[in-house]
Amino acid sequence: MMSQLKCRYGDDEFQYKVIYLPQREKLRRRKIAIHIHPHGSVQVDVPEDTVTTEIRQAVSKRARWVVKHLAEIRERQQDVFPRQYISGESHFYLGRRYMLKVNHTPRAASEVKLLRGRLNIATVDKSPDAVKVLLWQWYKAHAKNTFQRRLAVLVEQASWARISRPGIRLLTMKRQWGSCSPKGHIILNPHLVKAPRDCIDYVILHELCHLREHNHSPKFYRLLGMLMPDWQSVKARLDNMSETLLNQ
Ligand SMILES: [Zn+2]
């Protein structure tokens, strides 16, 4: 036997399926057991003689915990599925998650602004396609700025590049953060601006080392290790985030 019930918690609401278990199968430790499945469905196991009010009470006691878990599941799913470019969705910038807020403005000039932990977009056209274009322009502008600022600092540590002063080019890539051109430009993926600053530094330093050592020889890694002794752990963190950050 089973039934479907609802629980409200503040502004949130979730549905849950109640499974009535025969007495002999009931769990020993807790009379009522709440399970949250990986895809976000909530199941409540109860002994078969439990009355509905008792179930509702037990669930609402743990509602805060359920709502928190469901929010985490939504966030994880959001990172893997294509972005929708609507209010409430989160996007990354310099390693932090910002909630997107799309507002309609009657004025022709659109605007993207970071304000109080939110990524606010004011636009005439609220369609996901239009929002995506605006947000991507914003990312590219901030990427160029951030990368140039970091390169100016980091190039001071790379004596071989101090005089040539390599320039930065942006190139959107599917699975690569950076490379360098034969002419000595550093090419960086604008998506990298979504990563924490030390990850950005790692990619820039990696490419700076390539200006002197063009392959991944032991010499190359010695050089990199001198500039960033903990590069391996920084790289591991960036690798872990790659799928999320490259997913637009
Ligand atoms: Zn390399």
C-alpha cells in the first residue's frame, strides 16, 4: 500500500510517497524512516497501522533537512544538465557560485552586474538565448581583464618572459584551458574565469613555462614547480571542476 502526501516548509514544498510496511518488516530503530533518492524523490516508510497525522508530523519535523537535501540535488543536476539562463540558476565566477536574477528593463541598454552575491541581468529580451549572449559577453570581458591583471603579476616571476611580454588571446575551447601560440601569445579559454584565482594562475604559469620549454619534459615540470610548488593540487582541483565550469 502507498500514498502521496505533501509537506510545506517556509516557501518550499515537496511531495513524498508513503510506503506502508507490514509490521514484521518495519524498521527496528525508527518507526518512520525518510529516504531521499538520488534523483530527488522522497519516500517515507511507515508501519502499516500509522495514521496520516502521525506521518505528517514526523515529516514536518525533518522538513528542514529534506528541503536542504533536495536543494543540493537540484544544484548538482543543474551543473550537469545544460544551462537554462533563467532566474534562480547558479553560475560561477572566480570560483564562487552566484545566483542569476533576470530582470526585465524597458530601456534598450542591457546590463550585467554582480551585486550582493547575485548576478543581476537587466534586459529587454528575457529569452534564454538573449540572456546567454549577454552573460557570455560579460564573462569574456571579465576574463580578458582578470587574465591580463594576473599575467602582469605572474610574468615578473618568469624571467624569460619579462622582456617579451606575451599577450593574451581568448579562445573558447571545449576541453582545454589554455595553450600558447608559436608567436609567443598565451591563449586562454574564457570559461577559466569561472575558476578560483589560483587555478587561473596555474594555467597562466603553465603556459608561461611553455614559452621556454615547448614540451612536457622533466625540465618543464621543474620550471613549473619552481613557480608554483603546489601546482599538482591546484591542477587536481581544476580538473575536478572542469565538467561543471565548461558546461554552459
Ligand atoms: Zn602544457
